Amino acid sequence: MEEQRSNAGQGLGIAGLVLGIMAIPMGIIPCTFYLGILFGIIGLVLSIVALTQAQRGYGPKGLIIAAMICSVVGFSFASVWGFFLSRDGGRIVKEIIHQSRFGGSDQFDNMDWNADTTRGFGDDTTTWSDQPSDMKGMTDSLKNLETDGQ
């Protein structure tokens, strides 16, 4: 018995492909990653339904597999942005940098802050090491500057 080819699942496959293609740029742009997640999930669901229809009706599967790949890629990009822009993701990245697993704080520990690190406008040539390190010292310095100006 000869198997007849049909167009089973092609409509949902095209819809899944369109949503998957739209999920990729939405997932790459940081402020639209929510749309990327939404389009990626809907595109993936439509692609899975289309694939089951195509398998039952002996339809072509190439377009449907491309739709699944695009949906997964867009969802992945959006998920990565969502992780890094969330509060916990930012905290985890800060902890990794703070623990200097990637050389985050070791770069600054070896610097000589007194050599040519003067700052100021005009005649102000105080170095970074001359600045107070705590908030009380800063407020005392501001009070001294206010009384000097009067």
C-alpha cells in the first residue's frame, strides 16, 4: 500500500515558525524578553502539535522541525536575559565576580591607587587615599567645607 503525502500539520507549523522567528529578536532585546518567552513557548507548543499531526497524516516535517528549533532558540535567549535581569540573577553574578572566580576583584587589589590618581577641578589635587572611607568621615568633610566657604 502506497503512503500518500498530505499537508497535515503545515498550518500549525507555519504559525509556530512565525512565532519562533519573532521570539529570536524579542529574546535578544533585553526589554522585550517577556515577549520572547511568550512567543517561544507558544511557538514550541504549536510545533509539537503540528509534528504529531504530521506524523499521523504522513505530512512533511522539515518546516515543523525548523519551527521547533527557532522557538527553542528564541526561548533560550529570552530566558538568559530574564535570568540576568532578575534580582536573583544579578545577585548571583555579583557573587561570582566578588569571589573573583573570573578575576573580578583581583584586578583592583594590585593597583597602586596613589600613583597619578589625583582628581579635581582647578586647584583640588587630593588623592583617592586622602578621602575618608566611611560615611561619617564624608559628612565631617562636607561640614568643614561648608564652614570654610563662609
